Amino acid sequence: MAATGTKSVLFVCLGNICRSPIAEAVFRKMATDAGVVDKWRIDSAATSNYEIGSPPDHRGQACMKSHDVPMQHVARKVTNDDFMSFEYILGMDESNMSELNRRAKLAKTSPAKLELLGSFDPQKQLIIKDPYYGSDEDFEKVYQQCVRCCKAFLEKNS
Ligand code: 6LJ
């Protein structure tokens, strides 16, 4: 059981090596800089088995280094327990959301709020696209979207 006053967010994408560890790291840095990181449980996970146990994609690691955002994660899959214990579960695209909604039904009484991370974007770019077959520029775009969305999400929950 979480300590009283603890907020929680789980960022989710297909493999948990590109988009969701970037979102997790960006959000953790913002919460740290705002002095509220102790009030949060912050994690990320995959909808698939593709990369379980892998570190973040090297292109994402380079992108985060260039922005001085620490990122340390080992890919894991979403569990039934996640649907019981996280207040927010935020996906990156419609495919993530259909998988999350399917899994939430299987977990029966999930109190988690399932939303697109992009729904918080002040620039209204709803979808954060899978950069796996993309370029360094695609990773930079993912990073910038995560910065805008995480900032708005943190403000909404402060
Ligand atoms: C089952 C068949 C697929 C991807 C990814 C794509 C592909 C990924 C990946 C994101 C994170 C055995 C595993 C797809 C990590 C790995 C290669 C295929 C994996 C897909 C479709 C469109 C765009 C990107 N699938 N791994 N194998 N995203």
C-alpha cells in the first residue's frame, strides 16, 4: 500500500526501451527540480515482451545525455498489480491504449486512470510515435513532447 499523499504514475509504451523510459526520466527530473519527487512513485513499463530486461535504446540514451537528464531503467512488462497500484497509467499511442484498456478489464477493478500522455500537450500533439525504426531526430521529438506533456501533467497534479 502506498504512503498517504503519495501520487503515482506509470508511463507505458510497446517495448519500454524508447518512449516510456524517456517520459519516466523527464518526469522524475521535473519532480526533483520542483522539490516534490518524494511525493511520487514514478515508473515505466511495456505492453509487450519484446525487450524485457533490456536497457533504454542507445539513441534515447544519447538524446537524454545531451539534455542532462539522468535515465536508468530495465525494461519490464505491465503487470495486473500495476492496474491496482498506480493512480495514472499513461500510454503513448492508440495501440498502447487499446492494450492497456484490454489489460485493465482483465485486472477487473482497476482504479487507475488510463490516458494518453499526449492529452496533456499544450501544443495538442496527441500521439507520441514509436521511434524504433526512426532517426535521432525522432528521438529528439519524443523528448520534446515528453517535456511539454510532463510539465503540464505535473502542474495539473500539484
Ligand atoms: C514478435 C514480433 C516483433 C515497431 C520494437 C517496433 C518493433 C519497437 C520493435 C519498440 C520498442 C517478436 C518481437 C513492431 C522495442 C522494440 C522489432 C520487432 C520485435 C513495430 C512496428 C512498427 C514500428 C515499430 N513490431 N522490435 N518483434 N517497435
